[in-house]
Amino acid sequence: MNKLLRSLNAVLRDPMLFARLVGALPYGSDSAKFATLYRSDDTCVARKVVEHNSNPLWQYFTEYQEGPGIWKWQHYFDIYHRHFAQFVNRKVDVLEVGVYSGGSLDMWHKYFGPQSHIYGVDIVEACKKYESNHVSIFIGDQADRTFWARFSQVVKGIDILIDDGGHSPEQQQVTLEEMLPRLRPGGIYMCEDIHHRFNGFTEFAVGLVRELNAFSQRADQQKGTELTSFQSAIHSIHFYPFVMVVEKHLLPATNLASLKRGTEWSPAAL
């Protein structure tokens, strides 16, 4: 309730933001109605897709029979490979929040290759047993900001963060707020198991999308809009069933320009 009141006070202090929020409310209702009633057009025929590359993560998982447990939703493997393939066989530091039975730690190392180092974070002290030459385990509460400060003093850089920890919106929010700024440029932030409509972390993530769309128009659009520090750092935000992915720019973006080419224009544009 206190968080809701703080948010309401912040909105009321900005009349323009309040007006936009009120104006956007019907669209949220419309989107829920559209998704609930959604049906594909039966006249649309899918193109034949040729699968050129197998997914080594899925292959590893399907062939894995014995050893420390791995528990993942099946559709996650395509998401992993889509965003992580660029890091395979490179020197990469990967952090997974939520060690559980430890099986995914070796899975990540096998996937990314011998130059990778895997970090695991869990609240259960017994998870230290999964440490090895290529795996480091840290024991702490992901909802504790001081833990992340201590972690970052020891681990100076992370390229990929996979939040498969406690799954509460508060834990997920704190972890993102503390670690997204500390992720290396070009890094990938993935949060898993965001379940149910009106999940608190989903609403938090949608707020990040709003900030990605922030717009400050200049007289000359070809010179670009002024970027916020968030837009300068964040390349994109992706949503999948139960998953949100944030990709960072490799180099800071400096502008978003609306460019024109050509000499003939619609009369409506004159």
C-alpha cells in the first residue's frame, strides 16, 4: 500500500504524466479484451520454415539423464539460444540467480564453452557444494541490496544474468535495479517465471518499456531526439511467456533520429 501511495503521489505531482496515464487506461482494458478473445485468421497459411541450426542447449537437456537436477520450462530453450548464441565460445561471465539442484550450472558451462565462468547465487548455504574451477557460488538473499553491493565488489563484470531465484516481484525488482546497471555493455538480462496476469514485476517491466519510449521532440527531427540515460544504455526489451529479456547496447546510443531521403513527397506531407 505504501508503494502504491508513493507512486500515486509521484503521478499527481506531474500533471502531464497524470493525463497520459488516464488516457492510456482504456488501451490497457482493450488489450486485455483483445488477447482474451484472440483467434487467428484461418485463411492465413504458415510459410514452410527450414531449420538450419539445432539448439545445443535443448540437445544437452534432452540427453541429460543422471546427475544434479535441471528444471526448466521447455519453451525457454529457444529463448536462451536466441539471445545467448552470440556468446558461445567466447570469454563470458554468466550469473544464474537460483542454484537449486545445481544441474543448470554445468549446462551453461558446456553451452558457452571452456572460456566461460558461471556464477551462482542462492540463499541456501548447501549450494556451495556445486563450486568448481568454472563455477563460483555466492550465498545471499537476492532481495538484499547490500548483498548485491558486496557481490559486485568481488565480481567485477557480468555479461549474462539469468534470474531464476525466488520469483517474487520484490526479489525480481531489487535484482534488476541493482544488477542491470552493473551488467557489461552488450550484456543480456533475463528474468524467468513471471507468472499470471497483473504480476507485479510485469507491471514494473512495462514501466521500463514506457521509459524506453520516452520522447523529447526537437525542431529538427533529423538531429534526433534527446535520449535519457536509460535509452542510451538499453537496446531493447523482449517479452515471452513467463520471461522478460533486456539487452544492453554495446556502445551507448547517442540519438534517435527520424531521417528523410528522396525528393518526392505526398501532398499531405507538404
